[in-house]
Amino acid sequence: MKITVLTENTTELNFSVEHGLSLYIETGNRKILFDSGQSALFAENAAKLGIDLGKVDFAVLSHGHYDHGGGLKRFLEINAHAPVYMNRCAFEPHFNAEGKYIGLDKSLEENSRIVLTGGVYKICEGAELYSCEGRKALFKTSAFGLKAERNGKIIEDDFCHEHYLMLEENGKKVLFSGCSHKGILNIVNWFKPDVLVGGFHFFKLPVGSELEHYTKLLAKTAVRYYTCHCTGEEQYRYMKTIMPQLRYISTGQSIEL
């Protein structure tokens, strides 16, 4: 399995970056787009890398925030056939702590290629989506001021719009999580994957005792972690001193599992 970062907050190479996430995944028989960043930048970087997004077999949107789904319209223009799987709550209006709209482009909601999912959804052999609604959370999480609009009311976001992609290949379980809003420790506990790729949403968590506690718990797991985006650069540097199995991936980089 090969994973290439099309867009992420940082780069060590000659690529443009933005606050967002988009990954291109190649398995033995599938080409997958996981998230599309906040703009068409993911497509520009894909072209620079020689990746033909027109050949993507299917796309997955991890949750309903603009920095993961803002490039969706561009993907639908580039690729004429791939279905796009997203959670059935993804088009709910979402807002940041200041009340700014951070949701998806509602004009895409009726696009015939969008497949809304919930619970456990099997895309194909070796590829499943999990929303984890109703699963017991062993670790408390914070919405960090993020809000959603439901039934005409503004509520604290419960992230019902987030789901996770599990790919199984050659006996390995590789889990993709856009932002891990339901708690990275909960997600690892629920799935116990061999590899986890995605953001931890620690960038608003100061380096200190709470982050140290979480990091030590993650370090005890047998999981290999490739993190990015919303984990936070300062937080990553601190976590790396405790977690030898942690690596940061940035725009333009590829990893092979």
C-alpha cells in the first residue's frame, strides 16, 4: 500500500500548502482519494506528482469540515465516475468557535455520485467505513468550541458526521482518520489497527501534563502512527520524544506499508 500526501499544512519539499488534508492511496487493486483539502490545491499537487485523479476508483470524505471537503467540487470535475462516500450527517451546517461557517458546499448535496453512509458500510472487499455511533468512549474528548446546527438549533458538535476508513491488505489493518474528533485514544481502542494514518486534533492542546498523559498511553500501543494536519507541529515534536512509533507526513511525501 502506498500513501501520498496531496495536501497538508506543511511540506519539506517544493509544494504549496494549506490548512487541510488530502491523501492519495494505492492498494493492490484500488486507487482511493481520502479527503480533498480546502481548495483545488490537492489536484494541483497531484498533477505535479504525476498522479491522475481521473483514475481514482472511489473517494472518502472523513467528515463535514471545509478543510477536508472544500476540494470536492474540483474532484467531481476531474473524475467522471468515482463515487464519493461520506457520512449521512456530513452536510449538516458546522461552525467554528467564533461562529464562522466551516461546513461543506451545500450545492453538492444532491450530486448523484455522493453516497451517504452510516454505521458500518462495506465499500468493497478490504475497504469499510465505520461511524462508531453508539460505541462507548473510554476517554473524554473536547469539541474545542466547534458547533453544529441540528433541527434549527446550534449545538456543541458531537461529530456524528465523522467516520473512519479501514483498509485491510496483506494481513494488515490500516485505519485512516481525518481529524479523530471522537478522540484518538477512543479510536485506537475501538479498532486496534496495525497502522493509523491521520490527524489527532491536538493542535489546541497545550504541551503539558494532559498531552503527556495521552502520549504515554498511545506509546504503549502496538500501533504505528503516521500523523499530520491537526495534530500540531509543536505537539508532534513533543510527542515524538515519547513515541518512537510516531512519524509526521507532509505535503508531497509518500510512504509504503
